[in-house]
Amino acid sequence: PKARVVVVGGGYGGAIAAKYLTMADPDLRVTLIERNPVYVSCPLSNEVLSGERDIDSLTFDYRGLTRRGIAVMGDEIIEIDPEQRFVRGKGGARYNYDKLILSPGVAFDFGAIDGMSAELADSSIPHAWKAGPQTLLLRKQLEAMPDGGVCAIVAPPNPFRCPPGPYERAAQIALYFSHHKPKSKVMIYDAKDAFSKQGLFQAGWKEHYGDMVEWVSAAAGGAIEAIDPDSMTLTGVVEDFQADVINLIPHQRAAQIAVDNGLVDDSGWCPVDQQTFASTLQPDIHVIGDAAIAGAMPKSGYSANSQGKVCAMAVAAAINGESPPAPSYVNTCYSILAPDHGISVAGVYELKDGEIVSVPGAGGLSAPDADARTRAIEVQFALDWYRNITADMFT
Ligand code: FAD
């Protein structure tokens, strides 16, 4: 019988790895294990906050992958045994593997900000950095906020999932405010002094929302040390800030399953061979997506997709006694600032001396002086990107 490959995590990385394994070698027995019955996409979830989109349009099931012959199991993996090569689910079920691929995403380090906790995120200070109930809670809070109120976004330090995400979110919230609560403000308190597509974001905020969006860099006192949810106060290094709605996006690290099984280094993320995504700590376990340290690639859904394909080919090659093909990797991150204003950053990557590096001259940013028609077309590109990548994952 052919080799068994188990993939844990049915998101942007794992769904693709499972599908491309079956395409690379139809004889493989591929099992995808995902704890949730449906997947809710983070990409485009900022549009739920503005009211431009509902969450159903971001929700997918796994029937398409089942139809491809993948055994999709609804289970949460709590244990990996790399010696005997099996993973164990919450209820005790055991899944044997010859090769294991993990794409478990991120976990949140709530302890990095005093007073913050997972419970608080679920009940009143949503991060909405995994799309789902917290996205809807944050939307409700914005709807309930009086005109003239302040929504504070607390942006995390690098590295984190979706580097442009907090800044796109600021624009989408401002879009809603501009129509319904024009006296309100979006404040971004940042642990950093610079961010992805910064010039393009700042120009776009100004163009569409005037002074409604304000960014406070770490150097200007934006780094937040503590939160008091009762008084809705954020304690900064220099001064305190009050808000009506607080969206605190916590510091991040690799998902718990990677931490529990010795797959992370001191950085909190998973070091891998960047050609095959085999863990450098546990060679028969591959880690892709946000959890992995992948050289110059940002933590994005598109990066996870690209890594899922590279990893699937490498795993299929290894099983068949072949050496891994020479990889090429790609990423584009679109951000929608207004219904007719999109921007992007794109990159093509190659392997050099074992490291994923940018291919010089490939990729880049939207032009700073692009005309209105180009900005509008980039929104269409963003929506097409989403339709294509989710079809790639789930059909
Ligand atoms: P995920 O997609 O999170 O998948 C991980 C899966 O593993 C989850 O379904 C989880 O339930 C499952 N899992 C974890 N542990 C276990 C376990 N022990 N047992 C069973 N199942 C488990 N990226 C883009 O490319 N473009 C965008 O426009 C974009 N916009 C974004 C906007 C926002 C607001 C956010 C928060 C993110 C955005 N991203 C975007 C980033 C993107 O969502 C992530 O980079 C991507 O989801 C990473 O894929 P992944 O496979 O590593 O993790």
C-alpha cells in the first residue's frame, strides 16, 4: 500500500497541501485533520467590519476535498508521536502517518499586554485575528458605538499574520464611520515604527477619510503595555488612551500544537528547511504557513498557499525516492481601502543558500501616483484573487 500523509490544519496552507499531494501522486493516502467543521477566511474579513460583506461569503466546507479522495477528519490534534509516527485527537483517535504536514496557524500571546486574556478577547475586547465570532462581535460593537466615539486598534510587533491587515482594517472601519458616524475616529496604537505599504496606506486614508484615521508609532508613544477593560483605557509607555471600542491584536507565535511538540525555537516560530519545509527540530514533520519561519516571505494566506504546493511536491518526491524539485514561491497581499481603492505588494521568491529570498526586480508595490482607474482595478484584482485562491483550496 502507498504511503500515508497526514495534514493537520485545513486553512490556507493545509487545504492546499492536502489537495496538491493527491495531484502530485494519486496513490498517496491523504488525511486532512481540522478541528472546525467549516473554515472562515481571514482574507476579506475586514470587509465584514465595514458592512461591505457578510461572513457567509467567507465560509467554506470540506466537501470539495472529500470528493478528491482526501479523508477529511473533524478532530483536534493534541499529541504528536514522532517516534511511532502518529498523531492523536482530543477524543483519543489515533492517525498513523509516514509523513506529517502541519499548517496550524498562529497562537496569541495574551500575556504580553497586562490585563489582556483569551476570555476578554472572546467577551469584550475582540482581536478578530481569526475570522469568526470575534469578527461579528467587533462589528456589533462598532454598530453600537455612538457617533463621535473612538475605535482603537492595537497593532502587534513583527512578525505577525498579515502585515498590512491592521491598516486595511483601519480603512474599512473608517469607511463605515464615514457613512454612519462621521464624527468618529480610528486610532492605531502601534508596537512598531513602520508598517507594510505605509506610504500607500497613509495617502489612501487621507484621500478617503481625511483625519479620521490616525496612526501613533511606537516612537510617538503608541506601544501599549496594559489594558483596563472596565474603564476602556490603554496604558501606553508615555500616556494613557481611552476608547469606546478596542480591537487589541495580540503578539503572536506559532500555534499551540507546534509549541507543545518541540517544533518552535526561541523566537516562538518553527524553523524549517526552507526547500522542503521539514522541521529542523523534527525532520519527519513539515511545517508550512504562518507557523513556519520562511525567510523573506510574509505571513499571509498566499504565502501559505505557495508553501503548501512546494511542500506537497517535496513530500511526494521523498516518498517516491526522488529529490525535491527546485522551488519557486510567490505572494501578493491586496488591501482594500475603499470600494474603489485597492493597493498591493507582490513578491516572487527563490531559494538561495538554503534561505527564501526575494527575486530582485520581481514584484513590488502599487505605484504611489497611480490614477483612480488603476486603484479601482486593484479592488477587482483583490476580489478575483480571493475567488481564485478559495477555489484552489476548496474545490
Ligand atoms: P490558518 O489559515 O489559520 O489555518 C490553520 C488551521 O489549522 C485552522 O483552520 C485551525 O482550526 C487548524 N488547527 C490548528 N491547530 C489544530 C489542531 N491542533 N488540530 C486540528 N486543527 C487545528 N492573507 C492573504 O494572503 N491575503 C489577505 O488579504 C489577507 N487578509 C487577512 C486579513 C486579516 C484580518 C487577517 C487576520 C489575516 C489575513 N491574511 C491574509 C492572512 C491569512 O489569513 C493567514 O496568513 C493564513 O490564514 C495562514 O494560513 P495557515 O494555513 O498558516 O493558517
